[in-house]
Amino acid sequence: MTVPARIKIKKLLTEQASNQPTLVKGWVRTKRGNKNVNFIALNDGSTINNIQIVADPAVISEDTLKKITTGAAISVIGKVVESAGSGQAVEVVAEQIEVLGTADPEKYPLQPKKHSMEFMREIAHLRMRSNTFGAVFRVRHALSFAVHQFFHEKGFYNLHTPIITGSDAEGAGETFHVTNFDLKKIPLTEEGEVDYKKDFFGSETNLTVSGQLEGELGAMALGEIYTFGPTFRAENSNTTRHLAEFWMIEPEMAFYELQDNIQLAEDLLKYVVKYAITNCQDDLQFLSARAEEEEKNKPQTERQEMSLLERLQFILDNDFERITYTEAIEILKNSKPNKKKKFNYIIEDWGADLQSEHERYLVEKHFKKPVVIYNYPKEIKAFYMRQNEDDKTVAAMDILFPGIGEIVGGSQREERLEKLQARMGEMHIPEEDLWWYLDTRKFGTAPHSGFGLGFERLMLFVTGMGNIRDVIPFPRTPDNAEF
């Protein structure tokens, strides 16, 4: 007989019963049945939903049926018929089944039962086969696509900024060094320092912490660009919100001032959330139900007031609240948690660096909506941010989301050469290291702005997952670079 073309399960589930031969392939989630009939739940990753395969032992050999266990990969040719059971409109009555790959039930770790997130991280090479992680990574694809579509529709150009760089954009020094030295025989100068002139690039290099500085160069020629790529921080933080390798979306725009920058960030966030709601309904409904179960294990005071789907819709329905840093400090100073010393970091004076607990109070308790804070003290912000006329603040902005805290950080960039040079001097950043960056202020300088959106932070919000290690396929964290 002629072998039909393979159909993906997502499409198959939308088909009508046709009694026509169909080819479907996937991995077995469960098998149940008796000597008269077997029911196999099959999934191929195209959807969170399984297709039910009905296997009659009179048609499918006992030897084949024995090999069909959870985790096995199989190919099925059968007829699409109306399902007699609830939960699906159609099912496949198998006429032929080929076992493509077996999975020993004594050894296959992903059996159909509840597994802890810690255990799932230990089997990150297999966890994408689970409902939870299949849903998470389909949503991750959708959000990634939506980001590119948003910027494309606005006429931005995607710029691929370097992963290996000689600059530390944040000036924090938390970088991974790049070298091809034999680490047992590192050449030294006469002064006993590492002789980087003998290294591959002839100078000290590291993995990028941000594509921003190079992105600015692109914006000052192409007008509006964005980068979307991996960034690296050698920060020894074992928390639910930190990774050593993560992805950043960083647009840079010529002729944008601070409020233009804020509006673009708000538009982007609303666009990608709406795209997810429209295109990931099954996965988000599953993740929302999962998040509600997780909430039941938390103390009443820590539980979310809205479901995941309600929180996503809430972002679309509300304009973001915009306040200055000074206004934020006044609200926090006069808040009950601050007066009763419930904050871990008590707000006493103007100039304090806001912590996650402060950001979440403003969003979740005070305004009950996303919040944009702008005009921060220059002493707690990076050298490249535009200095305001008060000589105390810079045109910086952060966007705060419920459950997450800061999700976007950005600023209008300092376009005035003298001001930028003075600030670099104050912060002990050598001009010779960034001569190329300063050139953009010497030749055709203009107001420009940009921001960074941490993609995994966005993923946490949209999926309702509680740990950033569970929204990236293979997390890189202290003491862990496996898989």
C-alpha cells in the first residue's frame, strides 16, 4: 500500500474523521488497555495535546505492543475516526505500528507521574518531552518570533552584535574571559602581568554582557536597530532570577528621547503578550492551571490575586503607570512595610538603590499595575546615561512587572561628548578603551535612546514559572554547565 504523508498531531486534531489512511509519528506518553484493546497517548511536540491511538492485539502483534512503553518513539499508520471517548474529537485506529526506538521502563526517568522541578533540571536533556516544558518552550518560540515581527513591522534592522568583545558595557567587571592560552603556560610580561598581546586577539577579551554599545553604533547609521542574542554575566548568584547565560533584546534608536523610549518598550511588551495569548492558548491554559496548583502550596500572603491568564490580559488592558524615582522614594518611605520595618532594605534617604521587594510593592500593592520609574540618581546608574539638568539624575527608566520586578531597563544615552567624557572620568573608565564609542559623539552626534529586555524575565512572566532555570532549555549557573 502507498504510505501516506506524515501529518503532525496539532493539525490532525483539527481534522474531521475521514476513515482515510494517516501516518503519524511521535513519542508514547502512556499506554493502557487489556487483551482486547490498547490505548496509546502519542505526542510529537507540535502541541500539548496527545492523539489517542487505538491498537487491537488482533491487528498489532504482541511483540510490537510489548515494546510500546512510555518514552518509546513509534510510527503509526491508521484510519482517523470519531473518538468514542471524551477529551478528543478524533482518534487513530492503528493498522500498522513500527517501533522506531524503545525506552526501557526500568531506566527511562520521565515516567507518567509528578516530578519535582529540581529533578527535571537534572534530566534537562529529556525534560522537553514533559507537558510543562513542552509548553514552556513552544511559548518561548512564539515570544521570540513575536519580538522579531514587532521590530520588523516598525522598520527596525536586526543587528548581530559580537559575542566576543573587548568592552564591559556595564563596567561591573563580572565577565567571562576569552582566551586560547594554554592555561598551564600563560605568558607573562616583565612586570608579571598576563601578556595579552600574545593571545589570539592580541588584547584582553571577554564574553559580552550586552550588545548595547555596538548597538548604538548601528543606530547612529541605520536609525533604528535591535539585537537579540545571548549575554553572559560571571555573577556568582544562585537565585531563582539569575543565570550566567541569558538572552537579551536590546533596541537602540536614533532621535528617540526618554519618553519615546518608554513608549516603545510598553508597546513591545503589550505586543508580545498579545501574540502569546492569541497563538499559545492551549499551552497557556495548561500553564495557568499548573500555576494555580503551585499557588496552593504558598502562604496566603504570597499568593497571586489573579490567575496567569488574567495577569497577561491585565497587561494589555492597563496603561503603565509612569513616576519619577523621587516620587517612588516618597511612596516607599511612607509605606506601611517601610514604617514597620518589614522591608529587608529600609528606605531612608533619596539615592537608595531600589531592591526587588520595593519594585514589587509599587507594582503589586500600591499601583496594582505595571510601573515605569524614570530619572534615577546618576550615582547608581551607568556612565552612558544622559545627565539631566539638575546634575543629580539621569534619563534612565525601568519597567516593573507584577511577580517579576524589573523586566526592562534603559535610558536616553548621553550624546554630548564633554558630558560623557567627564562621567567616564568620574567612574574611572579609560577613554582609550572606548575610543570608537566616543567617535559617535564627535561625528554627527544626535539624541538617541535604547533599553534592554531580559528574555528569560519575560518568559517567567508569560509562563508563570517560578524559576528562571526553567524557561531556558539548558541553564548555565554556578557549578553547572552540563548538557
